Amino acid sequence: MKKLIALVLMGLIVYSCAKEEENLMIVKGNITGLRKGKFYLQKQIDSLVVSVDSVEVNGESNFILKDIVESPEMYYLAMDKSDKKIPFFGEKDTVYIKSSLEKFNFKYLIDGSENQDLLDDYYDFIQKFNGQNLDLQKAYWQAQMSQNTDSVTLIENQQKALEKRKYLYAINYAINHKDKEVSPYIALTDLVNANTVWLDSIYNSLNPEIKTSKYGEELKNFIIKIKVAEE
């Protein structure tokens, strides 16, 4: 009996180790100009951002951090004694992060994460909407200063139409990438004020495995919470 229990325990340990190895994320960082310091791998647990790994760097710019990724989610590469962080979509396998000490948190390259690639493409297009909105905002203030009420009304309508196009783009992007965790993530970050009909459409379009992911579950709970509040 004792031998059987020992074999079962050994089997569970082997299975657990194999499972961890399968879901292991390795972050390989390269920060040029770095000679000494400490970096943290962080993620959000409940409402807190916590460190899940750390590494001391002394004399070289390369380092490695690790975590077990049960479901792809946002991580942060944080620098010690600084509020600078590099956000990235973490997932199992190897993720490469390159930056410099001088431009650590605003100029960096991330490779090895499909969700991050999709998120980068999404943000690149959203920036175009934001740029157009800035131009309209400038024109709006000029029209107000010159007391041109017709122009003010026209620009206000253009801003509303632009905001609508931005929302529709985000919704379509999320639905078109229903097989990736980036879909519910975009819904949770950029579409929290959208009509629940649209949020339902995004959630219902998700592949089964994405529905059970971290952000898939969070989106489902968010929709339920909104519907309860609306009753």
C-alpha cells in the first residue's frame, strides 16, 4: 500500500513538473547601456501588481526571467528604484525584450508573443484615430475663439463620428481575432463603456478555449456585472 501511494505521489510530481514545463514562459531581456541593477517580472493578481520573478544584473546587459503562464496575460518588466515599466503580453515559450537604459519605457522591441504582435498592430491603428482627434480638437478651439458656431457644430459632429469609427474598429478587431486572448483584453481595456450588445457579440464570438482564458472569464463576469446593474 505504501509503495502504491509512493508511486502515485511520484506520478503526480512528474505530471506537475511536465505541466509547468509546458506552460513555462522565459523572458530574455537585453537592455543596452545597463551595467548594474535589478529587474522584476510583474503581473496583476486581483487588484495588485506583484513581482513573480526578479534578477540581479551586474556587468552585462542580458538577463532571464521566468513564470508559469496558465493563460496569456499582460506582464510588466520593471526596473528597480524606478517607476518605469515595459508592458507586454506574456505567454508560454520565449519572449524577447530589447530596449536601452536611456529609453527603457518608451522605446522597446518585443518578440515571441503572438498576442503582443496583434496588440501592437491594433494600437498602431488606434494612434491614427487619436491623431485625427487631436487635429479636430485644435480646429474646435480655433472655431470657438473666432466664434464660428457653424464650424463648432460641424467639428463636434466630426468628433462624434470619429469616436464611433474608433469604437467600431475596436469591436471588429476583437471579433476578427476571436481565437486569441488579445480579443477579450481589448474589450476589457478599450470598450468598457460600449453597449452590452457589442460586448456580448465579442464574448459570444470567442473560441471555447479563449472563453475560459483569464481575460475571457473576466469579460464574462464584467458583462454579468453590467447587466445586473442595469436591471
